[in-house]
Amino acid sequence: MNLERYPYINSNDFQDYEFYSDGPKGRIKKIVMFTKIPNSEPPIYNLGFGDQDPYSGETDDVVVSNNEDRDVVLATVANTIVEFCNHYGNHYIYAKGSTTARTRLYQMGIAGLWEEISKDFDVYGLKDDVWHVFKPNTINYVAFLVKQK
């Protein structure tokens, strides 16, 4: 993808990534984690994402940092998916926001970057317990599956 993104580092196992969001709220450390969903066939990995709490070091997936860089953050997360899949194989990645509003925010971000995202990824949205090919600006999905093309 040829989108602006933040530089990031990955752990030795390519399952954890960190980068910094820079904006009007300052420099905020972001964490991306990939965890295999047990007994999933084909293998599906959950994408965990959030801000690192500066005091506890824990990842907070509920906080709203609103650093006015959503598209750059989303492009950075998408790039970690590419790197993860290049290392572990092209698996499905499951993503769902910690709240309905956050899931909707993810959907708006995917739709806003759809032209670029659709070049590199197959994206599916979950609605009424059925996976559908993602269609921007149509229905509200409750979760997403992404697979690199």
C-alpha cells in the first residue's frame, strides 16, 4: 500500500508491534497484537489494537485518543498485517472494535481508504452472523475479516 504510515517496530516473534501516533494530543504509543484464535480452521488471528497506558504498560483498547491521524494509524496497522502475513503465512485476520462506536470507526476508516486497501486485501464484514464481501458505505458490520491478496 502506498499510504502514509508511521514507522513501527516488531517483536522478535512478529506478533506484537508498536508505533507512535503524533498529533495535537502529543505522542501516543500504539500497540498491535496478533493472537491465534484457538481451534480455528483455517487459522484465524485476532488483531488487538490500542494505546499503551503510560503508567501500567497495559494496552487500552477503549481509550479514545483522537489524535487527528486516523488514516495514518489505520495504514500503519494495515502494514503490520502485511508484515505478519509475510512472516506467518497468509492467514485471515479478525478485527472488531471494543465498542460498537469503535467498530463503526474502523469501518469508516476502511471505507475511506478503500481504493488502496482493496488493492492488497480481501475484506469481509460480519452482519447477522454471515460474512459478506465488504462494500463501503452500505451496511454497518459488527466485525471484519481481512486476508492479504
